[in-house]
Amino acid sequence: MITCRIAAHAADIAKGVKGAMDWDKEMARRRKALDWKGQIELSINPDRARKLRESSMPTESDVCTMCGEFCSMKGVSAYLKKK
């Protein structure tokens, strides 16, 4: 089911369906803001996303388990604040 939803969304973007990229833009904003709750709410499967996040909480609450201390969003934000 999730694969079908992803494929349908990609097809809408490829076809140029008006508003199809709105979800992607909002998800990107929430990723940049390190807004985990917002990302989970917007995810294709919020229940699964929530369970995954809760099952492997990183040591720092403002990063993900994949990047950890090497989080690109956190690094870029810190760099831009210094400028």
C-alpha cells in the first residue's frame, strides 16, 4: 500500500498536477526545522514513522538516528547562524 502511494505521488509530480509538490515542500520545511512531530504527522504512514522514531531514539533529540551528530540540517543551520 505504501509503495502504491509513493508511486502515485511521484506520478502526480511528473504529470505536473497542481499542488502535488505542496506536501514535499512542507515536509522539507519540517525537516529543515528538525520538527520530528511535524514530519511524522506528514509522513505517508504516521503510525509506522512514530514507532520507528520511538524505538530508536538518538542520544540528541534534535537529530535522527541515521545521521546523529553529523546531521546536515543541524550543521547548515549552525553555520548560517554564524554568518
